[in-house]
Amino acid sequence: MILHAYFARRFFWVFMTVLAVFFGFLVLLDLIEQLRRFADASFGDVLVLTLLNTPEGLYQILPLIMILSTIALFVNLARSSELVVARAAGRSGLSVLIGPVSVAAVIGILAVAMMNPIVAATSKRYHDLREMHKTGGVNALSIGSEGLWLRQGDGQSQTVIRALRANPEASTLYDVSFVSYAPGGGPDRRIEAKEARLRTGEWQLLNAKVWPLAAGINPEEEARHFDELTLPSTLTQDRIRGSFGTPSAISIWDLPEFIRQLDIAGFSARRHVVWMQMELARPLFLVAMVLVGASFTMRHSRLGRTGVAVLSSVLLGFGLYYIRNFAQILGENGQLNALLAAWAPPVAALMLALGLILHMEDG
């Protein structure tokens, strides 16, 4: 038990060191990119954008950090002959892995339960601030039991859009109302339509009724009907879908309810379902990365070819990470079942790594 705790503690501090190094690299690289992208913004605003964007990037490369931490740990243990001593004391290779694997499992669970909501919050805030700096306004979307709400703006005026439902492509809204606000003032016009189709730079409204909301007039008396009406828009299909279609911007705890609301509103929730299952499978995939890194580096340094072993483990880790992402794409496109797309790569990686370790240990 003491030996397991020792290896677990060593692995934890190596992991934290690698995590800190990658955090510094990501901050510096993203800061340069944000300075280039927002040249007119102050350095303080750019720094805030960078710090808000960094957690998402760090969360995405967590498997890479895990496998590099494992390689660093076992290379150091091999050079100090601690693995030889552990084997001489009657400890097998698999028992040596109990500590690092336990730490990886705990880190994976904490990442999903705690880091995921943090990344969701910082990612959402980053996109809002980026949109504010680019257009002067924020395009927002909210989905609830009463329908969906959109907001579009051009820096001078804002328009609030409400619809009962939409098509899965987010290009057509049904039973929709528009309330436009004058610059610096209250609402100045309300429009209701049976259908609103999003075209390039405009909304095409069918069977619309317009009420002016200026002071001193009767809106109903001044109301007008239109068989077809066009309104300018700063929204696009990608921006609407991006408002709710990035699953990483939604906390894992809020995702089940959000998926239900998407289904009610008429949107396809396949991406969110796949993402939720991928997040639930993340701890297992991190454990598999530890086993992959250990399978090539749990060897004495006197055997040589340490560089080849390290390179092999990194390449295998990248290959498994690529397969996991490829399975996610297939799941989002509907070509694979969500459960299969999310859980098959981690389970396969785990079995492959265990096979390699047993082969290395038993010859």
C-alpha cells in the first residue's frame, strides 16, 4: 500500500508539472493569436480573452498531457532503478500501475465533474466577448419550454426573436415574433409571422403582421399585413447553430435537460448526445492513455532504445486519440450509434494497452 501511494504521489506531481508547462505554452500562443485578431483592443481585454479561451484548449489536450506524464514518470523510475527494486520486491508490472491508474481515474472523474462546467462557462464567456469586440453586439440563443429566443444586433440596435420551434438546420423558424429596439431606447416595432426563413443577410417572413410601437399612436390601428416581408439580419445558420451547437459550451450537468429542450424545439441533438457520452467515457480514455504510455516505458534504461520506446508510445497515443475523434465525427453524422462512438475507442485502447503490458511483462 505504501508503494502504491508512493507511485501515485510521484505520478500526480509529474502530471501537475506537465499541466503547468502546457498551460504556459497555451497562454503565450493564444495571446499572440488574440493580439493579432483584436489589434484595436487593449492589452487587458486581449489578456482576458486569452485566459478565458485557454481552459478549453487545455481540456482538449488532457489525454496528451496524461500520456506525456506517464512517459516522464516511468522513464525517471527506470533511470533510478526503482522499477527494478519494485520487481525484486515481488511487485509485478501491473501492480506498479495501480497508483498511476488510480490517480488518472480520479483526475478523469474530477475533469468531467468539475473542470467541464468551468470550461463551459469560460468558453461561453469568451465567445460572447469575442462577438462583442467583432460586431459590437452579442447574438444569443436561449431554448426553453416556451420555445427558443434569439437576439441579433449590429452595435446600434437590437432585435429579440422568439419562435415556437425551428427546423433541424436552424434555417427556418415557425410561429415567430420579432421585437426591434431603437438605439438607446425602448421597442419601436413588433412583427409576427407564421414562418421566417434565414437568407444571406436577411430574414424572409411569410404571412407577417407589423405593429409600430412608437409613442402616441395606436399600434393595432397602424398595424399592416404582408404576405412576404424581408428584414436585415446579422445572423447566419452557422452562428445560430454555434450559439447552441457547441456542446463543450454546456456543462455536463445541464446537458441532459438541454438535449430534451433541443428535441422539443425541433433541433437535432445528436451532437450533444455524442458529446455527453464522450465526456462520460473520458476517465476510461485517460486511464487507457496511462497504460499506453507505460506499456513502452516500463523497462530498464540499460536495455537502450529509450527514445524509440518514447516515440512509439507517443505515436500510439496520437493514433488512438485520432481514432477517438474520428469515431466522434461518425457519431455526430449519424453513421455510428452514440454509445458505440463514445465507448468503443476507450475500451479498445484499454484492451490494446493491457495486451502490450502483458506481452512486455511475460515475454
